[in-house]
Amino acid sequence: MDSAAGNCGQMSIDISFTLDQSSAEPVLEREQLVDLFSRISTGIGADYYLVIQCLPGRANETSRILVCNWVFDVLESVGRDNLARIVQSQFSTRLGAPAKPFVCEDLAGLLPERAVAALVRNGHLDFACQQLQFGQARYGVIFSSAEKETLGSAAVSRAQMMCCYALSRIAPDLYVECADPLSERERECLRWVSEGKTTDEAAVILGVSSNTVNSYITHAIQKLSATNRAMAMATAIRNGLI
Amino acid sequence: MGRVGALAPRLEWEEASTVRRIARENSAGRQAKRMQAISVLLEATEFSLMNVLAGAGSLRLVPVVDSAAPQMSPLTQMCLGGHAQAFAKAAMASAVPAIWHEGDARPETCWARRIAPPAPRSSGIVFPLPTGHGGGSIAIFSAPRRLDDETLCQAHLECFGLLKPAGNAKPAGSGSLPALSKRELECLKLTADGLTSEEIATRLGLSVHTANQYLANTTQKLNAVNRMHAVAKALRAGLFD
């Protein structure tokens, strides 16, 4: 078997949880999610975990922390925006790709100095970060450890797969819908744009006037906080809206 | 495999395409071996790897590896049959593996979700391997007998290992999109970020004409009708994020 998947070393990670017998498709409530992430962290030798949900197209709130066991001071010093930056950086791996652990110093170019200093001061020295996206939900998972070089790629890769499973099953109230989702017509217009249709062609297809199509697209641009239709279309595709 | 270098003679077009075909077949052979190994892990009977190409609102399944190659296994035929769209959609609907089986027996794993069987009296599991936005690949195994949490996780990771690493994550032999140059990809990314040709030219230190030329190249290479279409195709194929 390929060593990228491999075994996870001495510790095995227990990801079972009590199955809710009454429901065919079990969901995880917050407590269960916290418990699961704690077990996963311990299993890979990490001291801290943090799960952040990145929200598209909202002017004021670009990310939201779902669960974490970080000390509040550190969270405040580092800030959500910087955490989102880590998740979107090249240090973060995508689903299925082998994990790429890194150390705090590597973040020097990405985050302001005080943020990096805060991390070092508070025992976040070794990191592994993953980006997950299913449909409209986009998450980042950051594991960190107080000792350097403790997070191994093979173990973390497996753990990341489990995180993916866990996050796919969270209860609806834990997950934030993006504000002002597109209307069906706006979605349709963007879909046709993504198929290379011009405004006039889309108007013919949808049986409305070109002005109407332009107006739908303008609304979509506003809702997605985009600057033009290319960006709106790209944002919509990236967030599983079309 | 032909070696490209100063001393190697330049291959004629036909020879070059033969070399490419052999390379594809060889890597398809490697993929088949790895799928066979995963199949053994799951104690399954047949296996199939397919690419999922996302258009606007529809999905297309393209087989890549098959346990019965060069024939098409009953599993592949079943999945490409009448309910292919519904099956593809259900498979890609989530990052979690999907299983189908007759009756109400509760599977050992609590993580997999249940989907409608593509054919009656069958059972199987499909591992979604999303690469682009909405598209990617799926690895399907029929009648798996070993499905505990550990095995599921392990198998899924191994399935991801079947795809070509980094860059273009499509399995080899998918006949997929030709490679874009670094500059072309950059121009495409910036277009997706909402920049106009002038802004792209300034950002990259090119003339507007050159930037437009790069974008025209991508449109042609990706078989798109205009640059919006090119951006959408590139995003969906996972050529950039």
C-alpha cells in the first residue's frame, strides 16, 4: 500500500461515536464535534485544534470559528482574518492531498509579526492545516503542537480525512448559511454566463429582455461582493452556488 | 518512453502520439494495480474509476479504469446506465463515501451515507474524489464486505492517491484539457478575481495586447467560446482554485 496513507504510528485514532439509532443519517452536535476533534488531536500528537468556517461574499464577516481549544488570548492576538489567511495560503492542503506540516517561522511572510510572536509565546510551534469544501460550506482545520516536528504527514493525512467526514455531518444549526443567497433567476443567469453565453443569448434562452438579464447579473454581483460579472461567476463556482 | 534531449532525435508526430498513448496505458496499468489493492482491502468484487466532468447543471461520467478491462465490467455498465446523472450527482453531493445495498441492514461504518442503488439487487460503495469545483473523479467498488471506520478512511485516502499528484489532478488517460502555460494561468486567475485586461497587464508588467493574447490562448486551449467560459471551465476542472 502507498505509504502516503500508511499507518498512523503508535497511536490509533478512535473516530467512533454513538450512533443515533432513530435516524438513518446521524448528525454531530457541538459536544460530539468537540469530543471528536479532541480525540483526533490527541491521536496525532497535537495540542490544539481549530476549525474555521470561511463565508463567501459577506462584507463584514468573512470567517467564523466553529470549534477550537485555543486559549482566548491567543485567538484575540492572532485574529480571525489571519487564521483565514493561513487556511487560504499555500501551507494549507486540500482534501486527499498528503498533509504538509509546517513550523511557526514559516508563517513569517504571511502574518504580521505580532501574530507570529503570539503563536510562539503560547506554544503553537508546529502546524498542519487543511482546507475543505463541500458545496457551499468551506472550512479550514488547523492542528498545532507545542513542540516542533511532532506532526507527521502520514498520521495527519488520516486525521484530515476523518475531519472531513466529521464536518460533512455537522448539525444544521452549527453551520452558517451565506447571507443573501442568490435567487433562482440570478443563479440561472450566472450559470449561462459560465457556459459562455452573452447577455443577449441568455435573454433569448430565458425568454426575458437583455435589460432583465443585466439586472439579474448586477444583483448577483452585489450579493457576492464582486466587482464585475467575471468575479461574480468565479465566486459562485468556487462556493458551489452554480 | 522517448527521452527528450539534445541528442535524442525529434520524434515524428505519429511516434510522439504513440509514446503518449503508451505512457497513458502504463499509468492506467499502475492505477489498475492500485485499485486492485484497494479492492482487496475492502473485500470487494469489481472496481471502477471514473472522471466526473461538470458542466452547468449536468455531470458526465467518463470511465478511466475498470476491473474487467479491456471489457466493461457489469459495475461500470450499471453506473453508466439509465440513472447515471442521478448516481453521479448523489456520489458527488458530499465528500463522504456513499453506499448502496438491498434491505435495511445497518452497515458497520457510521460515516458513509446511503444512496439509491444504480441497479436492483446490488451493493457497492463510491468514494467521491473532488478536484475541481463540482467535478473530479469517483472510485466505485461493488459488494464490499469489509466496511469498518478504519478501513473506510484508509481506502478513501488510497483512492485519492490514484489521481495524478498536484497540478492537474485528473487521472491519466482522461483525455482532458491540455496544459496552460504559467502566464496563461495567471491571466485567467486574475480575470476570475475581477481584473480587466488593462489591470492584468499592469499587474503582470505586460502590454494589454499581450495579456489579451494569453487570454485568447487559454480560450482556444480550453475549447471555450469566450474568456468567461474559459475561466469557468478552468475552475471546474481544478486547474486553479
